[in-house]
Amino acid sequence: MFDPKADRQVRDLWAKLDAAGLPTERKFPPHLTLAMATDIPAKTRAALKSDLRMLAVPNIGLEALSTFSSTENVLMLAAVTDGELLAVHSAVHDVLAGRVRNPSAYYLPGAWMAHCTLVHGVTREQMVTGFDALFPVTPIRVRARQIAVLDTASDEIDVLVDL
């Protein structure tokens, strides 16, 4: 999860999307997803916690207002994926490999598009409305303050590391 200033900047963008009439149900605070799976067992979370404490998590630049289409259209802020961020991402997946159920291919090394979701599950027309409501976006510099597992089934946040 993000430092307070970056968190506020993303929430301000969310407010603009709300004002533009976009559906904006959000269960979790602003974040960048490193991995996704249907189950990350407790032993795997403990291993992640141990490994993450030894990593230096770089600052993240959310630089580009962008979109991608998958099962749910997404309007996002794309992150600059420098070598340091890719190293953290790779380290997370080294721990998860073979230890989680149904990892999402969208988040695996080599396929990952680092981003902070602004709105998802919208129509093409809503994407255009959202883009128009936000463009141009000032880049956001993020200092990660926590690394956590966000459980979309229970809506729980399991903080692994405070930074």
C-alpha cells in the first residue's frame, strides 16, 4: 500500500471518476498488485514475509494514464517498471512458485503490467468518459508503506511487511 501523499493523490483521481458517474466500488486502498492467486497458504505467506524483509522496495512512479482490456476493462495508472521493481516482483514470484493455487497469468514475470487500478469492469464508453475526466494526469511518486495480501474473498488485508 502507498504512502499517505500518494494514497491521497489516487483517491483524488477516484473522486473525479465518481463525479463523472463511473461505477467505483473499491474494497481496498490504492495499491499495486505484484501477484494474484486463488489461495496463498499461511506457510507461503510466512515465507514471503521472511524474504520481503530482506528486500529494498524502490519508489514507484505511476506515470501514464492507460487502459487494458481483459475480462474486465481497466482504466489505470501504469507504473514505470525499472530493474529494482522487477527484482522485487521476481523475488515474490520465486517464493510463490508451486506454492499457490491458480496463479493469474497476468501477474507472472514476463507478462506483468505494473499498475494501480482506477476503475475496472466498465464499458468502452465509460473508459472514454473516465479517461476524459482524468487527462492529463500528473505523475505520482509512490513510497510503498506496506506489502500485504489482499483477500478478495473475505476483503481482509494481511500485512506481511511494514516498510
